Amino acid sequence: MTALVIAEHDNASIKGATLNTVTAAAACGGDVHVLVAGHNAGGAAQAAAQIAGVAKVLHADAEGLAHGLAENVTAQVLALAGNYSHILFPATAGGKNVAPRVAAKLDVAQISDITKVVSPDTFERPIYAGNAIATVQSGDATKVITVRTTGFDAAAASGGGAAVETVPAQAASAQSSFIGAEIAKNDRPELTAAKIVVSGGRALGSAEKFQEVMTPLADKLGAAIGASRAAVDAGYAPNDLQVGQTGKIVAPQLYVAAGISGAIQHLAGMKDSKVIVAINKDPEAPIFSVADYGLEADLFTAVPELVKAL
């Protein structure tokens, strides 16, 4: 029984979500192999080989794999799938793009967003916005799985010594081609990997106030900035800052929620945070039900005072 992890990388280095996925793969039993499919991705393959617990790295290198196009990565995974009992992807935008295609081509049921491996064929995953946990057992010969990275500790990025094996790259698909990417540049930590996250809600009232109030707090704490869906929908913050069921799932050491009422969809994205601090002037706000520390106050007064105290 061997598991294959599909690495998320930028051709030079391995992204953190891969480390959590390796931990989940190891819990399935047997060896763990990692596929690095990219272009001029030798650096990423060598980084994958250093991950603790990885037995082998498969390196497929071709121009068509440079940008992780779903059609091309799917073909690469399918070429190797027959050798594996488990194929695991991080439950990121990239993983969610490829995994369903692989499962469909293999004619198996995808097991989505797992948070625990009970046994090699049984897994736990959240349902109903995290209010219930489903235990799913699969009889498929090949299990295609996406892993909620906040549910597993990251494997050590160093200490391993896996062999790197070159595998033939599959021909690029004619169905799609890479045109370009507009990447937001940010000096702050990546939202899903940050140890501290400060999030603002609709109560901030405008994009200007969102920046004016939340940015100094994030600067003081060295934190990533998040937002509720209500704040994003109102145009106060960009979509890539959204935390919640339809946004990003985070589990930092510290989560500060300012002016967020705590709708169930938002709680689903952050309630696994180690320490939750809520600032809201509504004493009945649902966010207080999950908060470790709650401050019933006007955020426009409390947050600047907090920044000064820090």
C-alpha cells in the first residue's frame, strides 16, 4: 500500500500545504511518494526529497506542466495512478481543480476535505459548515482524497533523504493554454499559513475604514489580514482575503475578529484557531460563542487603543 501526494510548488520550492498532506498520507499506512510536476522544477523536487517521511520523489518536467494547468497535471497523475492505493491533494484551489478530474477518470468517488485518517479506508470530514463530522468509508481500489491542511500537522521540511526519480512527462493538452497571471504582491504572511490573523467585518463600514483600522493592528502583530464574506461582498476587502466556508480555512495561533458577527459560514473557516479574540459591540454576536477572549466594545475605539497598547 503506497500513497502518492501531489505536491503544490512554484517550481523552485515546495508550498506549505504539501507538508500537511504528507502527514495525512503517512497516516494512511505504507510508503509515501511525492509527485512534483512542473517545468525546470529541480529545486522543488530536491526540496520534496528533504521532507521527513517521504520515500520517493517522482519528478515530471515539461513546459506544459509549468503553470499547473489542471488538464496537464491530471494526465500526469493518471499515468502513475495504477501504482498507488491513495492519491492525495491539498484542499487548495489547485488541488480542488485537479482531484475531481482524476477521480472521474478513475471512476471512483472523491473523498473531500478530510481532517482525520481513521484507517486506510476510513476518513473523517466536516459537513454542515463544520457542525457535524462525517465518517466516510471507501471501498474503491484507489482513494482520491483532498486534505484540509489545518487538520494535520506539517511534516518536517528537512531531515528526509528520498531518492528523486525522473518520470516521463505526458503530452500537453490542446484544450487549454496558459495566457497569464495577475498575482497580488503582499509583504504580509500568506493568509492560510500565518500564525496570526486579524480579520475585519461589515461593521467597518467602508474600504477606507477597513484599511485605516485593520492595517495598523496587522502591522503591530506581524499578522495576515482576513475579512468576512460580508466585508468582501460589500467591497471593503478583496476576495482573496475572505475567511470562511466559501473562502479560506485558517487555523492560526491567534485569530482576532473585529466587527464580525460570526455567521456560521465564517466560523467554519476559523474556529480551529488556537486562540480567538473577538471585538464586537453586540453582546449577542455568535462570534463570542467560540471566542477565548471577548471584548464588548466599539471596534473604532477598541482597535486603535489596542494598537497603542501594543
